[in-house]
Amino acid sequence: MNSKNGRSLIARVDGVTLSFGDRIVLKNCSLDVVEGAITCIIGLSGAGKSTILRLLDGLLLPSEGHIYVLGSDLCHLSEEQVNVMRQKIGLSFQFAALLDSLSVGDNVALPLREHTKLSRAEIRQTVFEALDSVGLAHAYDDLPAELSGGMLKRAGFARAIVTRPALVLYDEPTTGLDPIVSKLITETILKLRSKLNGTAVVISHDLPSIFTMADYIAMLFEGAIIAYDTADRIRNSPNPIVQQFLQGSEAGPIQI
Ligand SMILES: Nc1ncnc2c1ncn2[C@@H]1O[C@H](COP(=O)(O)OP(=O)(O)OP(=O)(O)O)[C@@H](O)[C@H]1O
Ligand SMILES: [Mg+2]
């Protein structure tokens, strides 16, 4: 699958419409996810950004349109086939969802136990490396309740990348973290991309982090992607909606 200008795509949201009850959240929404690149989605709170990630992860189906991931249309796969596809996708949730009764290490090990035949020692090593990449190697045996909010977020992040998925979806990876940990997370996303040629879609409100890591930025507004381009071009976009959003200004076409 290629984009209009010939880049290889790992995923594509194609003309998607989706409603919750009578609220239309996405309306004829399309988004290209270029392979090997980091695509950041920006947009107002409630715009539907997390909804796009849930579509890409096969957790939701649109009422119209298609979701292509790694060459398959998720709308045409059986539940079982979607589950196989989901093993190639890592999802780091907006709100870390770890099981309280398991240690941090055991939480991160879950996808490996479920989907691989690695030995206990190999799992321990792989989990250790994933935790180490988010600065949490020391928390391997801790329970989630013993971690701060920021540490929990990083543990969820380690769990999303532990299987080295072809596509990683990060929902607000740096929200609520101090600037130093935010930088560490941003650098980890970049490190993973260069090491594994990993593709990522990142939702974020953290503009410094976005402009550090994004290859492409897409702005979601009123149900559709209204601007999509390289990070530099989005920064200098003539679109008044994009500029109002980036500048956090009250004046402009976005009604507050
Ligand atoms: N399962 C659901 N049932 C009903 N409404 C939902 C559901 N999930 C999301 N919504 C609604 O869809 C809209 C988009 O939600 P979404 O979580 O995708 O927004 P978002 O852009 O990620 O916002 P934020 O920046 O605050 O995280 C919101 O109005 C939300 O209330
Ligand atoms: Mg969200």
C-alpha cells in the first residue's frame, strides 16, 4: 500500500465515519500512516484522537469506510484474524491499565506469555530490557500500587513495546509526566524507531515532544484530518485552525 506520493504505508484510515449514539465523532476521516515514520495526531480534547487509535488497533469498527493495517482491511477480517493482527500492534493507553495483582514485570511479560514460546529466562530478559528502555528496570518486582502515575505510564509503555510490534500506537505518552521523564519517553520513541525501523502513531498535546519526534503531523478537527504534512510544514502551516491550535490562542476559527 502506497500513499499518493509513493511512500510506503503501514496503515491507512480510509473515509471513516463513526458515531457514538447520535454523536458523529469521525466523518469521512482519512489518515495515512507512513512506514518507519512517527505520525503525531493533534486536536482538541474530545475530537476523536483516541477513537482513531482504537480503530487502528481493531477495537472499534467504523460504520463507513475502511481501516487498512499491514495490508489487510480490518473491516473484512474475522474476530480471530483481527486478534492475530493485534499481536503486531502495540497500544500504549492514555490511562495505564496494569493488573493490580501482578508485579510490574509480570504485567509487561503478559503479551510475551500469551503470544510467544519464549522460555522463562528469555521472557525475564526481554521484559528487563523493555523496562530498562523506559528507566524502570529497578521496578521489575514492584506492584503497580507502589508506582507513581508517571512510572505507571512508563510501565504501560514498556508493555506496549515488549513484543517489538510493527506498529506502536501511543495515546498521550507524556501527559502528566515531568519534563525530564517526558524527554526520556520522547527519546525512547525515537530510539525504538531508529533501532527497529518502527512505525508509530502518537497522540499528544505536548508540542515540544511532538516537534522533537514527529515526521508527520495530522490535525483532527470536526471529525476529519484537516491538515497533514511534515512537522516543519505543519509548524509553518497557513491554515488558521492549525495556527490557532499550535499557538493556543483564544482568537481564531476554533470556537472555544
Ligand atoms: N465508548 C464510547 N461511548 C460513547 N462515546 C464515546 C466513547 N468513546 C468516545 N466517546 C466520545 O467520542 C468523542 C471522542 O472521544 P476521544 O476519546 O476519541 O477523544 P480524544 O480526542 O482522544 O480526546 P482527549 O484529548 O480528551 O483524550 C468524545 O465526545 C467522547 O465522549
Ligand atoms: Mg484521548
